[in-house]
Amino acid sequence: QVQLVESGGGLVQAGGSLRLSCAASGSGFNVNTMGWYRQSPGKQREGVADVSSGGSITYADSVKGRFTISRDNANNTAYLQMNNLKPEDTAVYYCRSTVSFRGRLGAFIYWGQGTQVTVSS
């Protein structure tokens, strides 16, 4: 079993910055892709950014140039640096990771508990 623990959400004014962290813990696993999704009231959960174990990165068009995802493979931790935040970035942000286990076939998806990001205008 793997647990994803997020931190770093909060309230910020438009134009401000926040940094989210997501740490994966457990035993006997390898982390493949780590990423961030977000969901605001009345909307579907959407992908924000992800980074593969090899370092390939994708961003949603809405955050390109403002958000930066990175990861620390040694500590199974991912970060999302969010700059120039806008009110429309307000959402619950979820960390998502695909994981494989040594001695088992297949990959498994895990989600964090979510952290609230609120951007005031």
C-alpha cells in the first residue's frame, strides 16, 4: 500500500504564489508518474501537470508559464510551484501517482486527500 500526503495549500491573493508538495510513502514500490489534478465546485476533476520517472513533463494549457512541476526521486516527492495565481485557479488540488510494486505485475493509481487552494481577487 502507498500513501500520498499533500501539503502547501492555502489562501492567497491574485498574483501571488503557493508551493504544493506530495510525498509518497510505503514499501516495496517504485513511483512512475506523479502529477496534480484539481477540482472546483460543479466542475470535473482536471489534470494540471504531471512528470514521469524519466522527467517528461506535461502541463494543462491553462497553467503553462505559471506553474512548474518537479520531483525528488530519492524521496518520492513531487512539487507544484504555482506563480501568478488567478481566482480561476481556486480548487481542491489532488496529487496522483502511478506506482508499480516489486514482484507484482501492473501499475496502480493512488490519490492524495486533496489540499484547498483559494485565490482571492
